[in-house]
Amino acid sequence: MTSNVELIERRNRTIGPYSPLFYTEPLQFVSAKGVWFTEASGDRYLDGYNNVPHVGHCNERVVSALAQQAATLNVHTRYLNERVIDYSEHLLSTFDTGLDRVFFGNSGSEANELAIRISRQLTGSTGMIVSDYSYHGTTITLAGLTTGLKTATPLDPNVRALRIPDLDRDPRPEAEVLAETLADLNGAIASLQEAGYGVAACLFDPLFSTEGMPRLPEGLVQGIVSRVRAAGGMVIADEVQSGFGRTGTHMWGHQYAGMDADLVTMGKPMGNGHPMSAVVTSEAVLDAFGSTNEFFNTFAGNPVSAAVGEAVLIEMAEEGLMARAKTLGDEAAARFRGFADQYDFVRSAKGVGMFLGLDFAVDGEPAPQLAKQVVEAMKTRKVLISRIGRDESVLKVRPPLAFSETELPILLGALEEALAEV
């Protein structure tokens, strides 16, 4: 087995040294099954972080569907294929009335890029509103509105960034925080209009994951939606992190958040690691865009991807993964709240369903080094998590939904030990 040192040297000579690696000492995984990784050393690690293998690493139903369809037919959508239509109908059945048409893609970046393109055409405007600490993809358009990652691309002139408040960090009355944020939004909209860009859309993750899962003032999401719509813009919900039952109570994050979306984008968990994505919208929006654009994507919506996506939805239903996320998430959240009460450096517990975190602070200031220490201490206990937020001070616990009542005590026990160690 190639050593980590040699592998890093070869990696730097090929894909370069700028692609990030987790942990002070990176891990080299050679296989995975369910919610467990096997490292080159032979050690097993519990996956408490990755939402890509949504129904479990190397899920048998998904792998079998992929292999069987790949051995039968894989072709683009300019030919009829019933499997693709079956999957489209199944996927759309998980949405509320009115979101009943789908465009397929290959990545979350493609999906968000298409959603922005649609909004610009239908509104005749180009202005975009995002949060001031967010990430939605890698295309040149998305780089120009990225606020949550290091990038040499400056914020595009037609983009305005809105600070999303966190009531766990802001001691002011909730009504005051809400009023200030909506006033900031009004200013952003007015600025776009005065500059001649208008408002094409707002683009948000309904859980505001990258932002650190802030606790929002009641009515903020609805206030954003109503103001963007009043300005002629559309609402795009990025479900790459918040969708597919992650909240435990709703299939989609925008449903949980009360975000009335015109366009819903999705990616990673959709194919359990197989590259696929989608934009779900209404018949009216699809007709307005499709009738004036011969939109075609060679690999999007192919029969193999459809087979994989269908297998994910079937596995979720048959294993009751959304209900499990609610049950286990409630249990985990109670323990997280207990940790927040127990340790003075834990400002608050975060999240919903199987997407949880702890916000670290010392003397009221974010404590990213403490969060990093806990992540590394969890790694030594062979449990994988990460951290998020503008200060990287919020633990990120977002395991595959295949996580079960067997693994949860392992994760919670390791976290309890890590916090005590810190």
C-alpha cells in the first residue's frame, strides 16, 4: 500500500497542492460500506460527516441498479426511455403541488447555474441576492457570488450579499434582529434596482448550512421570499445539503423552512455518489424557458442515473430513513443541548434532524481552534465530523441517513470524550 507521504507527493504533482484535505494527518480510505470507512491501515472509521452516500456507502440496492442498467442501456435523452420517465415521476411526487417539472444535470453546480439562467431569462433582470457566507458551486457565475470560500474571483457587481443573523449570537430582541435584516434586504434590492440590474433571484440553502446553521428570527425566510417576489425576482432553494429527508420531518429543506420556492436545485445525495443533479420547477417556468431554448445535456437524465436515483428513493422509503433521521436526530439534539449546558465554551447546539452542530465560543468570541481540536480528537477515536460557519467554529455532524441506533451511541460517546479532553 502506498504511504500517505508518497501519495501526497504524487497528488501534488498531478492535481496540485491546492485541493484541500481533511485533518492534520490526512486519511487514505480504501473501501467503505454503510456508514463505515476502512483506512489503508485496516482501521475502521465511523462516517459522521458525508451526505453524499445518503443511503449508505456502496449500498447494495444502488450498486445493483447501477450495474444492471449500465449492462443493459445507457444513452442520452434524445431517445425515449421509460426508466427515465419513471424516475422523473417518482422524484416529482415528493414535491408539493406546483413543483411538477424537472430538468436533469450532473452536479449541484450545474443545477444552480441553470436555475440562475432560467431566472434571468424569465425576469429580464440579472441581480442576485445570496447570504454573505455561502457556497453554491464552481462555475464562473457561481464563483462570482461565492462568499463562503476563498476565491480570487471578486463578488460580481450584480450580486448583493445579505448577513443572515443568528439569535444564538445576537443578544438583541428577536423583533429588532428581524427588522434590521429585512431592512438590509430592502437596501440590497434597492441597490440592485438603482444600478440597473433589477432582481433576478435569491439563492439560499434553506438550512443555511455553510453559514453555521443559525437560529433565525421567526418570519425571516417568509420576509425574504415576499420581498424578492415583490421586486420581480424568483426564489431558488439549494437543497444539496438540506434535502432528501435530512431534516427528519420534511423531504425538502424549503418545506421545513417555509421557503416558497420557484426553483429547487439538488445534487450529491440524489445519486448516492453517482454524479447527478436536478432543477425542479413548475410547468409554467419550464414552458417559458424550454419554448425559447433548445436545452440539452448529454449525460443528464440518462437511464443509469435514473436507475440510481430511483434506487435511492426506494431505499429511503423501505428503510424509513426520513423517520429514522427524526428519531435519531431528536435523541442526538437532546445530548447536544446537554453538552451546551455542561461546557461553558459551547455557546449553543445547532441543527435539525441528522444535521447537527455545536457552536464554540470563549468570552463571547468564536473559538475555531477549539472546534478544530474536537474534530481532531474525534478522528483519534475513529469518528469523522467537520466544522462550518464563517469562523469555522461550529461542529458539522451530517452523517449518511443510513446511520442507525447502533452507530449513534458510538458518535455521541466519542463526542463526549472529545469535549471532556478539550
